Amino acid sequence: MQTLQQYDDAIASCKHIFISKAKDYGTSWRVYRIISVVDQIYIKAKRIRTIQERGEQRIGDSITSEFRGILNYAVIGLLQLQLPVEGPEEIPVDQLEAWYDAQVLQARVLMQDKNHDYGEAWRDMQQETFADMILARLQRIRQILRNEGKTLMSEGVEANLYDIINYSVFALIQIGEGAHAG
């Protein structure tokens, strides 16, 4: 039960930011193509990796805030995949909140299933690994997009975005426990 509570707390902190920004900016992200969402996640993951490698940073945004941003952009990617391109640019906040909840619930169920089979192996992993795994998932997504969404044996874009959500949550939980710098 501790993991589920920690998971929900991490999601709640991300959702608060997501909804607050939606109130400030609307759903301006609706103009992004999926590759642009992937690049936004890439920028954040690459920054985390750079900070980890250099051991220093010059701007104030923390690693914690970057993992939260990665999670929220992954939700945006999932929403963009489901919404028609010619759909509305502005989405009412209450509708957006329900859609956000639906996406993170699917990620949560996936996390529970994988935790059952893998025995919460992520608890013994390093923060650097989460950043690397996110970057690897982004490379996979880019290749899938180059293949026009077709895969022979692999999971698609959505599955990789759900993994990115869960890796971000795991990193946030570990930061919250003091296991890694935030």
C-alpha cells in the first residue's frame, strides 16, 4: 500500500502543476505534433542527465521539477494521440482534468501489474537509470514515428509514454524518500 500512496502523491503534485498551467495558458499544447511533445520530454530528460553528469546546474529548475514536467508532457502526448488534430484547441479545465485522470489511472494499473511481476525492482535502481530509460523510450518513439506508427513486434508510442510516466513517478518517489537528489 505504501507504493500506491507514494504513486498517488507523486501524480497529485504533477496534476496540480498541469491544471494550474492549463488555467494560466489554456491548452496551448494542442498545437504540438507528437514529435514536438517527444522533443519537449527529450529536453527535460537531457537536462537531468547533464546535471547528473556535471554535478551542477546554473538555472533554478530542480531535477524534481524536470521529472514532473516529463510526466506531464507524457500525458499531453497520450492526449494528443487520442484527440483529433482538427479537434478543439481549447479544452475546458474540468474535461482536461478528467482526461488527465484517465491517463494516469492507466499508467497506475500498468505499474501495479509490472510491480507484481518485477517485485518493485525500481526501488533498487539509480536516478541516472530512470533518465536513461526515458531517453531510450524517446528514441523508440522517434523510430516508431519514422516507421509511420508501424511495429513488427514492439509496443507502440502509447506504451512507451506510459513507461515514461512510470519512470518519472519512480524517480519522484525516490527523491521524496531522500534516496536521490532532487
